Amino acid sequence: MTLGEALALARGRIARLDARLLLECATGCTHADLLARPETPVFGPAGAQYLEWVARREAGEPLAYLTGEAEFRGRVFQVSPDVLIPRPETEVLIDLAVDRLKAMKTARVVDLGTGSGIVALSLALECPQADVFAVDLSPEAISVARNNAGRLGARVEFRTGSWYAPLAGERFDLIVSNPPYVAAGDPHLALDGLPHEPQMALTDGGDGLDCIRAIVAGAAAHLQPGGWLLFEHGYDQGEASRNLLAAAGFKEAFTTPDLAGTDRVSGGKI
Ligand code: GLN
């Protein structure tokens, strides 16, 4: 099998771009190689790996779990089925956090439910004056995030546990989170590769606001006066989020849309 034949064989089964990326990953060749030398033979093990990936992609497995990596904010993160695949809409959360951190000379920040670590690591790399902490209930996720921190050279302290449990008595200037916020039974959970992602990272098993309620309720006890809480949520959870923030004593509660114009991040100041 040649590179050109390998691509042709995936045609009509999976997206062209996915086939190209899987072939590049399996063989180590570049996009330029594929274009300039399609007659290059693909060696046995690389070819077998590629064919297996094409079949799994065709059956719905997300590309990132096959190649083991995903790009977010210009950086490559390793991912496994123990963590959610980075979503571009999470950039809004980082932008809002970076805006606030840039105004602080020093800051303690915690990311609750860090998963692969994209939020905590992006903040640590973009705001080097901040001391960044990251919490996750899943020890497997913590190990993925720790590995990413090592590879990207990000200084982050990791804690395993549920939300604020491993942060007893500690206060921060900023709390950020991309919690599970999809309601149980939402048809979205059955689409687009989501069944392959960790359900504990996607849904709270309830109305979608359970984790947000827990995060908002515990925040004041872990924020310095004037500290901010910022969290990602679903397209229809902006108003409920602002109400929860106001009820917990937060001021300046706001909601910001993502690039698609969908309500995506809410926050407030204590
Ligand atoms: N935005 C994700 C989705 O709808 C959900 C992420 C999350 O629950 N934190 O696929």
C-alpha cells in the first residue's frame, strides 16, 4: 500500500482531513510528503495501525483518542479516554481569566475539574506570576494533566479530590472551572463521539447545574475578598448561573458568549 492508496481507501468512510491526520500520525510523514510523494510505500506496522484507526474512526471514536493528542490554544495536549477532549469554546474561560490575572502582580488560582489540564496549564504558561493549582476527582485525569504539565513546562500543583475537598483552609484570588454541565438524558450525550468521552466530565447525572451549584456554593469560603469565580456552562444556563452567583453573594455577575454567540461562561466577584 502507498500513501496515496491509503488515503483513497478511507474515502467515503471518514472525513478526508481525519484520514490525512491519522496517516501522518501512523507513518510519521508530513502533509507535504503526502502531496509530493503519494507513491511512497507504507510499511507493514504503520499501515496496520492506520487501517485499524480508520475502522475505529468510522465507528465513531474521536480522532483525538486515536492519535492521543489534541490542540488547544496553539499547544498540543496529550489526551486519553480518561479526560474530555479540549473544546475551542473553553478559550473564552481562559481569556476572561487571563484578563483578570494580568492585572495582578501575584495570584493564587485554582482550576476545579482540570481533566487534561488545558485551563490550569494555559493560565500557568500565560501568566507566569500566578501560582496555579489544579483539582480533579479522577486520579487518571490528574496523571494525564501532570504529564501535560511536564511536557509543556507548566508550573502547576495538582490535588486529587472532589471540588474544594483537597483545598481545606486555602484561599485563592481566582477560581476557574469547566465542570460537567450537560443534563442527564440530554440527546447531545449520544452524538458526535460523546459516548466515548468520560461521562463524569460531561454530565452531573442531574439537571446539569448540580456541579455548578456546588462550585458556586463553596467559592466564597475559598476566595480572597475581591476574588473572582469564572466557570463554563451550557448554552441555556447563563441566567441560572447568574442567579446562583447573586444568591451566594457575588457582585458583578455576568455571562459572556463564546465565538459562536452562545452563552458560555459566567462569573462574579466576591
Ligand atoms: N461543551 C461540552 C459539550 O457540550 C460539554 C463540556 C462540559 O460538560 N464541561 O460537548
